[in-house]
Amino acid sequence: MRSKCSGRACPPCIQVRWIILSAVAIACLPASAAEAPPRPPALAVIGPKPKPIEPPTAEQIDQAIHRGVEFLLKRQNKDGSWGSVNITRPGDIYAPVPGAHHAFRGAVTALCVSALIETGGDDPKVIQSLERGEDWLFDHLPGVRRATPDCFYNTWAHAYGIQALVRMLGRKPDDAERRRRILALIDQQLDMLDRYEVVDGGWSYYDFRALTRKPSGVSFSFVTATVLVVLDDARKAGIEIPKRLIDRATASIRRQRKPDFSVLYGEHHKYKPMNLINRPAGSLGRSQACNVAMRLWGDKTVTDDVLKTWLDRLFARNGWLDIGRKRPIPHESWFAVAGYFFYYGHYYAALCIEQLPTNQRAHFQDHLANILINLQEKDGSWWDFPMFDYHQQYGTALALMSLQRTRKGSPDR
């Protein structure tokens, strides 16, 4: 049977012609043009600029870090961990007991250990605190598991656990038995991340779909980015990372990334990309994490200009994150910002700064330090969301590691 297509106006024929013409055009390009690295979309390098500030002094940064370290030393639990279930200040978080709190305490303790390793120096009190915190991680991190079929905050504990363990490798490098224990625990935590990877690639902490053994929920862009960053830490420490995990995770972030490099909250938002939470103001914290994660794993579109644009956007539009800080209900603020994105977003902004050439960092370091120093509490802590008794500890740990990267001339992690 002959086709009725005339070959001139039929849409399929037009599409075929465009495909052929595109292929010919690419084939005719000079080699230099065909091999040029990908460029970010124009919208990803356009954004507001922050107003000038009076940069904090080195002494002010050092003093803020010292006060934060002292706070962590005072708030460490007797068993060596940080954080606890304080029902007088729970906030509004779904947290099935006891598993959710095992995950919270594991993640918060790991963050505090990382922060003290990075900022505590050789103070004997810090060394003693680290010994107790590391012992707790050795004893308890292997047992952190999924709380319920629909809730697995343990993703955070496995991710930040690996971050702390990699930093622990730098302490006591001549202790072969300790190193063996650390590497074995990293392998176990990697296995747990493999187990709790969601079916479409990447990571999350909820499964409200089929409640399957391999989570059937959707990946969240920021959780996936968090895991990718710590997997890069592990890779740099010589640990082999399964390529399929990286390929699937980076693909999930690309699916959620918009032309201006704001990112969706999660893949369940793919049909509402202009929802308030998915616009640049709602993505201020997430984009920093996704930018550095994709950059670390070879995404050439995350250029220096992209990093600078989103760092400037964070500082110029910081009020959109700040106005959600300390609100007790997640996502109740403008652009559906949740308070717990504040110090999280600034920490990953600090990692973005670290990706820039050394001679281009000062402007961003000054703005970041200015924000954090002005928000330090009287007791030396930082916190952004009232979550049981974990918030001051994780907020302080994230702020300390952020401030460490605002010190001029400090070595990269």
C-alpha cells in the first residue's frame, strides 16, 4: 500500500529532513567547533549581584570559629554523640521512632566530628572529644537502618558518615588497624547507600509509593547532590565507587535541572517546574549543592561563571532563605523555603567557592563570612530549624565548616 504522504508538508517528513540537515551541519563543522566543551545555558550565568559589604577580619572569623568549637565541646553527649530527642522542641518533622532518631543522631554526630577535624586544631579538649565521637561512630553507625517502609532518613547518616570517616583517615595515619576499621566501615556505608538508592537513580528519604525494599519513591535533587559530594570525598581517598551509582545519580539531577540551573525539589515536581519552590529563590540552597556535585563528577556545563552567578544570587537574595530560618513548620515561608536549607545551602556554597581559582574567591568568601558571623548565637551556636535537640549541633557544624573555607589562604579540603 502506497503512502499518501506528498513528501512536502507531512510533519514526519519535515522532522526527518531536520534530522538529516542537523546531522550534515554537525558533520561539516570544523573539528575545533565540534569538540568544543558544552556551554551552560545563557540563563544560568545571569543573575543579581550583592551589595558591597565591609569584609570581616581574619580575627573575627577565627573568633567565631573558636566560639562554635567551644559550643560543640560543651554539647557533646556523655556517650560521645551529639543530639538527642527533646520533645519540648520537636518542630514539625515526621520522625518514626526509634529509627528516625538513630539516623538523625548518626548524621549529626558525623557532621560534628567532621567540623572538629576541620576546625578544632590540636587543642587537647578537641582531641579528647574527637576520640569519643569517633568511638561512637564505630559502634553505632553500622547499625543505622531504615525507620519504616515510608521513611529512611538513614540516607543522611550514611552520607555524612562517609564524610566523617574520610576525614578520620587523616588522623593517626600510622595506625594501620584503625585505618582498616575506617575503610571497612566506609565500604559498609557505601553498601547501604547502594541498597537505599531509589529505583530511578539518586537518593531520597521518603517512599510514599509502593514501600518496596528498593525504595520506589522519587529522587530528591539535594539529597542526591549530598551523596555525590561525599562519594567524591571517598573517591579521592582511593575508594572505588560503582560507576552505575554515579551515572544514575547525575542523570537524575540533569532531569531536574532547569535552564537557569535552578533545580526541582524532587522528580515528583517534573510536571510543575514553575511551582514557587522550584524557582530560583526556592532553589537557592539546593542549586549550590547540585552545582558542586555535578562539577565534581565531570559536568562541564557547571563552569566557573555558573558557580559565581549562583553564589552572587545566594548573597544578593539571601533574604529568601533567611526569612524561613527558625520557622517551625517546613516550607511555610515564601517560595516554600524550609528553615533547614539555610546552613545546608551555605555549606555547599562554601564548597562551590572552593572550586574557583584561588585568586577569584575573596569576594565570595567575604560575603559568606559576613552572613555567618552576624547570625552566630550568644552561646556560640548557629541554628535554622527547631528539630528536637539536633538543630544547634548540625547548624553549628555546617557553619564551622563553611567559615573554615572563608579563611584566606586556607588549604582546600
